[in-house]
Amino acid sequence: MSDDIHDLLTRRGAAWRDGLGPDPDQKSMLARHGARRRAPLVAAAACVLVLLVAGGALLVRESSHRAATNSASNSASCAAPAFGDHPNPTTPDFGKRVSIGARTPGSAVEIYGRFYLATCADTATRGSPPGSSAPMTSVVLTFVDRNGQSTRLATIRHNSAGSFRVQIRIPPAAPAGPAILRDSAGHQLDVTVTNR
Amino acid sequence: MQGVGTIRFVEIGRLGRIGRGGGRASGADSDAFDEWVAPHWGAMRRLAERLAGRDDRDDVLQEALLAAWSKRESYNVSRGTVQSWLLGIVANQARKSTRGRRRSYPLNDLDGGGTTGPAVHVRLDVDRAIVRLASRQRMAVELFYFVGLSVREVADVMGIAEGTAKSTLADARERLRSYLRDDYK
């Protein structure tokens, strides 16, 4: 019986081998294997590269957007109007008052102003220059004494950049005490009127 | 089948020097490796097809080639022939490939489709019975009857003594006889 099985297996094995097609190409299989084996690595590397490129593009875009915004802000300079008794006055922080000190009635004071602009182009779209700004018109300086009495001092003549320099005179009849210098836009300076 | 004695030490040494680092086979490295494997390629193909089926044969062979390439420096001629080493790698790769689905090979994968030998229904019965064998018995049968190795070569591949290979084959035949009893008693 075992010999029968041996014979059966021998014939079956021989028939099976006879029915086989040609062997697959050994060289191409080894060469293909390298690429096949690396395929996941290549795919992963490609994904990483795509992510890096996309991330880099976003960073560049964000960076250029910020640069454009900063550039627009710098050039437009949308600070609030500032005036004072010295050149290049700065806009005071919100809620803070600016004083030009003690002045006697009838004394002259040089007042400087900046940023008196009617429009403010502080927003610029990327690729477009910031809009131009126009100086304010009809700005009047007024003195208000401690009793609330107003005296018109001067009409401001500023240049195209919104800067001006003007000499005013403290009203000779101003009573001693705290007073203010105010422009028609609502900005003001503190001044103390003294008799000395 | 070509004898394993054709592999000379100088060739193995050349293989050991080239391509260190397990990188992709290329150029002279690959040529030397191909020459090394070529005498045993047919047996590797037959074993891969018997163990993994026709569809997975090439995958098994590719994995086996890469494993052989990366491990080539660990080959020790004193432990066995190149053929037994390569066929052992194929068997391992086939086992990995078919893990969990050993009993579910499509029988047409095993059926060689030859026009000679047993009739189709007998071939199918035999193949079905072989798949039911214990793994060591099946390996011995596949190597001896289908791959076409000698008992000594079967023993080398399986890492057992020649006498053990003979007894394993005898046990396998007895088991097959019991499986096929209804048809062949």
C-alpha cells in the first residue's frame, strides 16, 4: 500500500513539474524587489516633502502678508494727531494728558503738530500700495481758560504731510489757573496760566 | 538538479566583500549574487509555488531573494549547502506569507495542470490530502516528490538526519494512505 502511495506521489510530482511554465526571471525579480521594498519609504518621503513644501508655502505667504501689512502701516502712519510745544510731538497714550507747563498771559508759544491727516490708509492689500492720505482742513486752535472761556488763537496751516508749526499767544486776559489748548478735532494740551 | 559543489568558496567570499550594508543589489554585486543563486532557482521556484500557491509565488521568491541577499554574509558552508540554505529561506518566507491560511490554498494552485500522471480528480484528492499533513511531513513530501530533491537534500533543507527524513517520508505516506483509503485501498 505504501508503495502505491509512493508511486502515486512520484507520478503526481513529475506531472506537476512537467506542467509548470518557465521559471520567473531571477534578475528582474531581485531588481524589482528593491523598488517594491522601497515603495512605502518613497511614498512616505514624498508625503513628507509635500507637507514641507505646503508648509513652507504657507509660511512664505504669511510672511509676505505680514511684510506687506507692516510696510503699509509704516508708510501710512495712522497715528492720531499730536501737537505740543516741541518739534516732533508724539501721540499720547490713550487717557494720558500732555502739558506744555506754566505760561504767563500774553506769552508766545511755538506749537508743533503732526499727523493731521483727513484719511488714513493703514490697510493695504498685498500687491497694492497703501492709499494716499490727505491733510485735514480747517483746524483751529482754541484756548479755554479755567472759567471755560474760549479764545480762538489760530487757524492751522499744515503741510501736505499733516505737520505744522504755529506760534500762538496766551490770551493776555487769561486768569491764572489751569487751562487748555484745544484743536477743532478735539485734541488738547494742558497749560497752567501763571501771573509770574 | 545541479550539484551544490559548483559553488566555490571564492564566489562566496566575493559575495561577502561586495555590497556590505545590505543595500540594493546592483552591478557586479548583483551579478555575483545571481550566479550564486541561479543553480537553485528552479528548486526555489517549485518550493515557493507548492507552499504559497501560484498567486503568491513571486512575492515569496522576492522576499526570499532579499532575505538571502541581506543575510548572505551569515551563510556558513559548514552548516549546510547553499541549496538547503536558500530553500530554507524560501520555506520561511512561504510560511510567513501563508500564515493563518494554510488550509485554504486554492487547489488549482497545487494542481499542476499536467496532461500526464493521475487523472484530475486523483490529483485533487492527493493535493487535498497533502495539505492535511503535519507541517514537517508535508515539507518532506513537497521537497522529495514535487521539488525533486534527494532524501539527503531533503534532510539538509529540514535540518534533520537522513534517516529521520526517510522516516518522516514514510510516516507521511502512511498518513496519506489513511486519507486516501477510500479511493486506493
